[in-house]
Amino acid sequence: MLTAAPITAVVATTDIDRARRFYEQQLGLRTGTTPMPEAEAEGGVMYECGRGSTLLVYERATAGDSEATCANFTVEDVDGAVEQLRGNGVTFEDYDMPGIKTENGIATMGDFKAAWFKDPDGNILCVSS
């Protein structure tokens, strides 16, 4: 039943205006063409991403308390995405733990690459191959 269902990543923020600046100016996301009155009524914004996926950013009193990746953007060129995002002021995390060690912000595991960064609330986001 769910295997063909579109999915939306959901990210909380304590300041929707600050979050919009980050997601729109630094990440380059664009709001969707499909109105989301329930999201907007709650002070949120829906972004359309690739292949029918979406990202909902909404305001709440607490945000960014998860220590896990809350949204992942799959890209063809991780190195290129990291370079472009860095040029937009995004800072990438460095990890050195069993199974994951980043070099210049990028972890390489065989043909798979990933790089993690945080939004202004501390939500962990990722670009990966």
C-alpha cells in the first residue's frame, strides 16, 4: 500500500522566517505550486523537491532536538552539491566514528557518498549519492 505513496519529510523550526531564508536562499528550495492550506495555516511552508517529494517546514516552540538525520537529499554529485552549498554559506559537519569518517565534510563508503549539515534550528540534513 505505501510502496508507491509519495512521502514528505517534516522539519520543525522555532522561527519560520529564519528557516525560510535558510531553505530558500542557502539551499535554493522553492515553494510548491500545490497550495497546502493546513501547513500555511499552522505557519508552515511546503517545498517541492525532486521526483514528487516534498519538505514541510513548520513552526513549533521546540525544534532541532533530534540527533538523527531528519531529511536526506539524494543528488548525483555530492562533491558538487557540497561545493555549491558551501558557496551559499552552509557549514558541513565532520564525523569520525566507527563506519563513518568524513574528509572535507564528505563521508565515502565505496561508491556511496554523504555529507551532513544543520539548519538554523540544529536539524540534521544530508546530501547523499
